[in-house]
Amino acid sequence: MLLTSGAPLLLVGLWREWDGLCRPLRDPAKALTWVRGFRLLMIGLALAGSGAGWLLDQTWLIVLSLAIGGEEMLESSIMHFALTRGRDLLITVGR
């Protein structure tokens, strides 16, 4: 089940990443499209890797897939937040 749900997500993520890379440099949605594709790709890889680990009875593969997938999800979510709402943040120094 994990392999069959992870593989389509992986392919859709690759397609969106490619769409982000092929956009013109001046397109404001270029980076955001790439980050969304990357995040979906990482979810698909984590699910597929966990499914493969479960199928092959390899605990280390399950743990590694979930750890790397979770870390990359955190990083790409921070990038997504910065690209979508980062300019609205007000940073103050001192009091």
C-alpha cells in the first residue's frame, strides 16, 4: 500500500519540479513551483522507501526513509513559508 501510494506522488512531484525548472528566470512562481514539487517528491520517496523497507523486512530502510523524508519536509515547508508569507514578517532588533 505504501509503495503504491508513494510512486504516483513521486512522479507528480518530479513533474512539478520539472515545471518549476523550465519556467523563465523572471517568473515569480518559479521557486514556489519547484519547492512544491520537491515537497511532494519527498513525501513520495518517504512513502515508497518505507513500503520497500516493510516489504523487504528492513527496519533500517523504514527508519532512514522516514527520518530523511521528515527532515526534508520540514526544510521545504520552511522554504514554502518564506516564499509565500516571508515578506509580511516584521523583524525588529532590540526593544
